[in-house]
Amino acid sequence: MTAETKSQSTEATDSHPSTPDGTEGITTVYQVTGMTCGHCETAVTSEISGIEGVTSVRASAATGDVTVTSRSPLDEAAVRAAVDEAGYELASQS
């Protein structure tokens, strides 16, 4: 296996999230208050997923963490508006 092949092989199995075009995305964790159940997680996930450039969202009512992966840095105001639309409050960005 050549160094180039080995490098390509490692990149293919890398656990970093990637965007549909195969490049790595930017992962940001936000703290959202008010989520108490799976329905809350779904509402927040749905609203944030609608922001252009977002490739994945994972919300946890247990911790209040919302992990967002996007193609480029997101405008915090857009994330705040999406969380507000879902009926919750964006407390901070980790």
C-alpha cells in the first residue's frame, strides 16, 4: 500500500462528520433550555435543519445540548430564531 493509498484509506474511515460533497463539516454545540422530551428534540431538530448549510442536527433533552454540523459557520441569530420558532431558548454556544 502506498502512502497515498494509505492516506486515502484513513480519510475514508475517519469518523469526522462530512458534508454531502465529502468535505468535513463544522460542528457546533449549542445549549438550549426548555427541552424535556423527544417531542422537544424533534421540534428543535426540525427548525434548525431548515437553516441553509446545516447537514445534521442532534438534540438531547437530557443535557440540553444541540449538536449542529454545517458546511460553513452558522449565523447565531439564525440558530436563535430557529430555536425560538420551535418554542425554546438558545442559552449559549459551547
